[in-house]
Amino acid sequence: MPYSYNTIDEFCVGFDFQREWIEGQGILLVFAFYLSGVGGGLFLTSLLVGWKTGLLAGMAIVAIGSGGAFLLHMGRPLRFWRVFWRPQSSWLSRGTYFIFLYIIFGLAYYLIGGMALMAIAAFFAFCLIIYSGFAMAVSPAIPFWNNPLLPMVFVSSALWGGISLAEVVHSLLPEIALDVEVLGVWGFWLGVIAVVFLYTYLTINYYSNIAAKEAVLFLVTGRFSVLFYAGVVGLGLLIPLAILTLSYFGKIKLFMLAVAGISELVGSFLLRYSLLKAGMYPPVA
């Protein structure tokens, strides 16, 4: 019998968690979504602060990390070309196209330059960080995901992740000249936006239907709540926001920026894992 956890530890007939995207090779999708977001976010951050090495790093994260995770997820990497057949119906297929186009135009901009190539590369970087949200949001069978705010949750998290990674690199290698003030200001406001989007997303789901509400309760009051509050809320939101807030009132040590960046990056991964973990099917009428 399908099982769903609720606040009073009862069995709820009909609920069942999705497993395709979280168990076995499905866990690779979490890494693919996460690394696509961080790589694309780092690319856009590097454009913002004029960091050419960051452009290459963002492309490498996507090509090696996200692309590799997708290939392993397929089970038969040598047949990867089949994923290109269904862009009209599959967001995972579109995501593969975004990876290739992002790498092609990103390298072209890195080598040649020019505003036109920069705009195209930035466009595909943005497509890369938003498509995973659409891949989940278009799933009507899972009401918790089927929410138009989900892509924006992923976008704010990915952009913040890109800035966080740049902060970590600058903290560990201070000889790399990056505008820390710009990173701090953008990081702070993206963190605030990420909090607002996540809170609004969970609130709307709580009041939308019974399956979406059950998923929210699983995260905030159920067996998964310790990881959600400690990882997503604590590491991913509160700690980096607190450090970035302190930076407004005076200089902070570089290692604190590294702590904020690493904390956010861990929390960003746990955010994606949590949202995938909480996806459940409603009872069959």
C-alpha cells in the first residue's frame, strides 16, 4: 500500500512518493540540475564582474559535471544522442540542447568576444538554470511540483549559487581581482529574493490541494524537517544572509565570505534534493 507521512504519523491511503528522480540512478538528476544551475550562475556572475576565468569555470562545471551526470543517468552513455530526439515533448531533452548551445556560444564569446555573442551565451546560461524548474513544474501528476513559481525558486538559487562560488574562489585566492562589494550586494539581494520565492512557493502549495499540502508538511513538520531546516533554511539561507548583512556594516574577513559561499552552495544542493524528495502522487480516485 502506498504510504505518505503526515503530521500525526498516520497512514494515508493513496499517497505515494515519486522515486524515478531521486532513487538509484535518479539521484544523478539532482546533481545534473544542481551543477547546471551553479555553472550557469557562475557564468552570468563572471559576466557581471568581468572575470574571464570564471566564464571557463562555469562552462567546465556544466560540461563535465552536469553533462556527465546526465550521461550516467541514461544508463547507456553511448546512446546519449537519443536524448536529442524529443525536444518538442521533453524538458530533459531541451536541457541537453541548452547545455550544448551554452558551451558552444560561451566558448565563442570567450575566444572572440562581442556583445552579440555575449548576449546569446548569457541567454543560454539563463535557459540552463531555469529549465530544471520547468522540467518539474510541467508534471501535473505531482501537484507539489506543478507550480509556476518553482522555476523562479531554481533561478534565484542558481544565481545566488554562482555568486557564492565566485566569493569562495576570491576568498581562497585573493590575488584574483573581483569586485567584492558588487558580489556582496548582489548576493544579499538574491538571497532575500530566494527566501521570498521559497516561502511563497511553499505557502501556495500548502493551500492549493491535499497532495501539495502533504508534501509541504513532509518538509516542514515531518521526518524530513530536520534536514530541511538545518540544511536548506540554516545553511542555504540564514547563515549566508547573516554574513552578507554584516558586510554592510563594515569589513569582514575573507574567510567569512568563504563560509557564506560554501554554506549557500551546500544549502542550494539540499534545496533541490528536498523538492525532488517531497514530490508525491495524489490518491487515485
